[in-house]
Amino acid sequence: MITAYGNHEPRRQKTKRQNWNSQASKSDAMLKRLHKDFSEVSDYREDPEIPMADALMSGFALFSLKDPSLLAFDERRKTDSNLGNIYHIGKVPCDSQMRTILDEVDPEELRKPFRNIFWELQRGKALERMVFFEGCYLLSA
């Protein structure tokens, strides 16, 4: 589809497929950024089998996929080969490993990844429709 704007050259509008590809690309970039920020979180373990970034990304995947429990996520982990590809996870921990690893993470160290993603969403105007009262956002986790 081509749309003309004044005396300028016609500009092609994005098709639904192009728009989807653009959104997928943005999501992939956001997940890569999150994984990079998670890789900077201190790892209290000596010689870990599962990198801290993989454990944190697995926790993020658990909530973003809305699995009802760690056990349900563990079942998905066994059958969903795309989990690692989409969330950039090298090694997905089982439910007990995830619980053990993440319980000891200092929540203060998660501020930077949260702020970076929140800033990107604000900058991209993805949160505009969630402004609720006096410029505050209405979010649910």
C-alpha cells in the first residue's frame, strides 16, 4: 500500500506482517537487553552449573508466560525447545534449582534491569495506555 504526502515521494505503509516483524524485533532486543543486565547481577555461588542470567531469565519467562506454578514451568521446560531461543536462555533450571538460586538474589540488584526495561517501554510509548491517575501507571504482575 502506498500513501502520498504532499510533494514528497510516496511512502509505503507497513503491512500487518511488517508490523509484527517490527514488534518481534523490538521484543527480541528487549529480551537481549534484559539478559545482558541480568548477567551483571552478582552470583553468590562458587562454580555455578547454571549462569545467574539464565536463572533470572527463566524466572522472567515463568512470569511472562503466566505459568501457574514452578512445576508447570518445569514441565514446559522439558517440552518447549523455543524457550531458550526466545528468552536467550542457555540452560533452563528445573523448579527446585530455580527456587534455590533465585531465593538468594539481592532484590536491589534487580533495580537496574527493571529501570532499563521500564525506561525503554516509556521511551517507546508502550506504557501510555496504562496511565491511570495523575500520570501514574496502572500495572499488574
